[in-house]
Amino acid sequence: MKKNIAVILAGGVGSRLGLSTPKQFFKVAGKMVVEHTVDAFERNPHIDEIAIVSNPFYISEFENIVIKNGWKKIKKILKGGKERYDSSLSAIEAYAGSDVNLIFHDAVRPLISQRIINDVIEALDKYEAIDVALPSADTIIEVEDDFICQIPDRSRLRRGQTPQAFAINTIRKAYQIALKDPNFKVTDDCGVVKKYLPEVPIYVVQGEESNMKLTYKEDTYLLDKFFQLRKSELNHEPIQEETFRDKVAVIFGGSYGIGAETARMLQEKGGKVYCFSRSLNHTDVGNRQTVKEALESVYQKEKRIDFVVNTAGVLNKEPLISTSYETIQSAVQTNYMGTVNVALEAFPYLKENKGQLIFFTSSSYTRGRAFYSIYSSTKAAIVNFVQAIAQEWEGFGIHINCINPERTKTPMRVHNFGIEPEDTLLSAEKVAEATLRTLASDYTGQVIDVKRETL
């Protein structure tokens, strides 16, 4: 079976973005853009090897990034050239003589999904050339001297993305022919195959809007929002028992609902779990001293803390002008300051063991809604807080993530909404399972969506 080689094209200098360093080094959601990109291919089980094609001036920078991230699949860091196709050629020649598939992807498309990668690799079983594209939502016009000369049929038009993938002999042959053409000019690798090997069909895999390319300064804001809203793709393979065996976990808000289910599952996996809440042991996350005392008590007994999970939160569903100021203060203190308190007090313990910290947001964080003004705004603040400290604490090896469950059947929800149809709600058990999978992952700075499975 052919090896699948992901080629990350990172030779750009970022002139259109207006940054002093190349756009692939721009930081978003706690990591450089290129780190997110490589992570996606490193994580995919069908990718056998990764090569990075870099501007020659940044080879040493990439070497340091590879070491820092501990990537296992990167085998080559190659020098690119002045034009985009020079970078492609660098990889093609580096793997000449090997019967492999080359999967070219822009380093500045960091939100590439596992679905797209899988579809591209599956298509390579049947075709020698693959592109990724989206239907055009806008009418495209062809202009000559500022006047419309043609309006193509929009139903046949697509917006190209990457990856673009090829059997190496196909793309190499196309370039060998192209480079003999004195008028050679092309913008991407599929264009080379289409022009110089017209007999080779190019299969198109469906792309995604989030698989955007960072090109202009305005793109940074859109990219940041996509990261904030994206659904991180958790591995659904069985969690290995040794992942949690003898690891020490502290759960705030662990007396019922999601916290209690998370504690139960961790214990079943061999973890040592300590739960704290106002009802269990008078621990209030809004009170930093009680959080400090809880963590100290666990550390004194176990001499380590590996995981800290904060599920504590309050919801008062009522109009702002009808809400007492004491209720507002209590909600902000628990939902937001509780998050800050847990992070601050957990830091020294998690730093010691390069541990994991998990908080919870809500689907209401993306847009404030009537009757949820305090709740939704505190949940939005939690997302921003997680993304910020994930970046700040990256160097300490601490992973911080945020679980975003759909409507979940918990005592807090029943208190506010009464009895609802079971099939419209997530179970606390399903959210707890996603929490364990996040703890078992290498994610940091991510919002992990948990949704009901629908037919």
C-alpha cells in the first residue's frame, strides 16, 4: 500500500497580511497557525509521514517548533523557492523514486478537518489527482476593460481549497512537461495536471467554509472566530485504561450532574478522584480560599494532581431588570470568578505534572439571548479566558480546554425549564465521556462541542 505523505506548504512571507513575520507563525487559539495545521495531519491515522516546505530563512524556526511539539511524523523540512510551485517541486523531488501519494496543504489553512483529509485519502484509492473545493455562493463575472464579457453558469463553479493530492508519478510527470513550456504559468498543482496531463481526471472532494486560508489582515478576525466556534474532533477509539490509572483528579461541582458522572467514569478507569462542592464539603469556587484549601488537601494526601475539572455553575433564567443585584453578583462570582479562582489555584500543581484543566461553557456563549444576559455573558467570558491562558501557559505544558455541551439533562436545567422530552437533551453521561476524551487528548485552547446524535 502506498504511503501517504502530507506536504505542508509554509514558504510564504506574509506580505499581504502586513505582519513582520510570515503568516504561518501568527498565533490563534493558543498556537501558531502552522502548529494547528500540522496537528491535524499528525493526528490523522492515514497519514504516514509529514514534510514541511519552508522559506530557507525559517528552517531553524521550524526545527525548534517540531522539537517543542514532539511531532513524530515529520521526517523532512525542505527548502522552498520564490514561487508556490517551487515549494511543490521541492517535495516532489525529495520523494522522487518512491511510490507514494503526496498531499499538498497550505500551512495557513489551520482548520482542515479530519473528514476532508479522510475523504482525500479515500479518493486516492481510485484517482491519481484530487482537489478540494466548495460551490460558489456568489455569481462570478468575467470582466474585460471594466465591462462584463461573460457570466459563467454558477452551478458549475467551485472555489478551490487544499489539500490537493496526487500519485507522485502523476504530479512529477505533469511538472516535467510544464517546465519545458516557456509560457508556463499556474497558480496551483491541480492546474498543472489539468493543463499538461489533460487525460488525467481530477476528482473533487467537498470542502468546508471553515477550511479558509489566512491571506489578508481581515482574515485574522474571521479565523479567530472560526476557532472559537469550531467543533474539535475527538478521537472515538476506546480510551485506554492506563490513561487514567492512578492519576489524581479534582472535580469542582462534582456532587451531581456532569461533575458526578465525570467522577464516576474516572474512578472506573482507575483514577483517584476528589469531588468538591458547596453541598458536599462547603467548597465554593467563587471563594478563592476554599478552592485553595481543597487543592491543598488533595496534594498533601496524594503528592500530585493531574487533572482539574470545574463543572460548577449557576443559571438564573430571568430578565435582567427583574433580577436582584445579589443574584447577579452571585452568578458572576460563581461562573466567572470561580473559573479564575480554580485556574489560579490549580496552576502550581498542574505545572508540576504538565496536567490538564477543563472548564465548561454553554451554547449560549456565541450570542447573548433575552433572559440569559448574565449566564450567557459569563459563559462567553469563560471561552475567552480559556483561549487566553492556554496561550499564556503553553510553555508550562499545561493543557486547558473548554467543553461546550448542548442542552443537557441536569438538576440545574430541570430547575429552570421543568420537564422536557428526553430525546431533546444530552445525557450527563455523554458529556462526561467527552470530558474524559478531552483529558486523554493533546488539545489545548479548544472549545469541544458535545451534541446529540441525530438521524
